[in-house]
Amino acid sequence: MSITYEQKAPAALEQLKLTTALAQLDSASQQAAAQSWSYSHFLGYLLEAELQERHRRTVRLNLQFARFPYRKRLEDFDYAAQPGVDRRLIDELATCRFLHDGRSLVFLGPPGVGKTHLAIALGLLTAEAGHRVYFTTAIEMTRRLSKALAENKLHRELHNMTRPKLLIIDEVGYLQLDQTQASLFFQVISQRYDNNSAIILTSNKAFSDWAEVFAGDAIMASAALDRLLHRCTVINIRGESFRLKEKRQAARSTLDALLDTSALTAQPTPAAKEETAMT
């Protein structure tokens, strides 16, 4: 007895590992018959659910791989507190076109102005668009590379830093790199430039001070900047630190609470008022 195509369909979907389509096959078939769907409409409906589920799994894995220290969204960024940030430019970057152009982004500014917030928010959008992204600090990355060099595994670790669609390097210049770390940092920038792969970098150092970042080697710093800035958007943030602002607001709230408490304490009690009136 020959097997009908209706019988072959579930087995074929299972063999192709289209598990979501398999799970929805019966209900989709009944809906298609009831509403007189065309064959192509039925197939598109079935495959759309499969593609959505695969994308969901991809995003979940991308977020696990990214190792964000926390998650921030662009809609949570306080543009009013940082009026120097061009919202239209950030909205353009949110399209992720810079990834396909191989353009890098550099956020410059003092601590606490939102550089890491913007970098992570763009990284989240990259992961949700289906691309691999990896987040690291400059010192963590160079320490890992130094360890790999000592263990004769540098090629593998460099591959890990150059493979993702987007590499986010946070806190460049916050801690001094030694000569070996600076050389490894340069290799990452150079290889990603050669591969036309984007970097988002945050730093509290002006480019004129980047010799300090590269262990005092002005030539290496110049070579790194030449590659980094060739295809790059630089965003300077010169506003007030969010953390200092929140600290002042918290201190002000505490002071107001203490003043309110003092005022209540200073008011005479009803018994005291009665005694005063009798005298």
C-alpha cells in the first residue's frame, strides 16, 4: 500500500527538523480547508511560524553569547539630560545599517554620561536582528588575549573577537594597558578593520591621549586610530554624569525628609498646647 502525501508530510517535516511547522500542521490544515486557502498561502502560513520560532531561538542564543553586564534600551536613554546627543543620529544607528557598511562607532566622554547605555542598547538591537554581538571591556579582552598567548591559543581567541558581527569594547582608557596588551588590542582592531567588521567602542580619553591607551606607544596608537576612524561615527557626550545627578537627587530627597521630620518634631503636642493655654 502506497503512502499518501498527507501521511508523508509529518514525517518529512520531522526529518527536516521543522518542529514548529510539524506542531501546527493539523490545525493549519483544518484552517486552510475551512477558509479555502491557496496552496502557497497554506505553505507560507506554516513556514512563517517556523521562521519566527527559529528567529526567537537565534535571538536567545545571541543574547547569551553577548554577555551584556545588564540590558539597556534606547527608549530609556535620557536625551533631555544629554542635549548634545543627536537623537536623529542615534535613531539612524538603530537601523543597524552601520553593521552592513562595516562602520564603527566611538562614544567619547567622561564617566557616567551614558556611553555604555547607548553601546549596549545598540548591541541589543543587533542581537535581536539576528546577528552575533560580543560585549567586553578593554582590560578584560586584553587579559583574555594575553592568557591565550601564554597558552599558545592566541589564534583561537583572536577568532572569537573577530567572528561576531559586532564587537563592543567598553571602558577603553580607564585602566593602563601594558605593551603586550596594547599590541593585542591593536591586532583586534586591525583584523576587524580588514574583515570590514564593526566595533562599538567607549572611552573617556580624547584621541590625542590615546598614546596612553597603547602603553605610551604613539606609533601604535596612530596606526590603531587610522584603522578605527577610517569608517567610523564619533559621538562626543559632554553632559552631566547620570550617577552624580542621581546621587545629588537622593541627597536632596534625604535632606528634605530630615527637614520635614524636624518640623514635625518642633511642633508642640496637643497636651503642650493645652498647658500653655492654661498658664
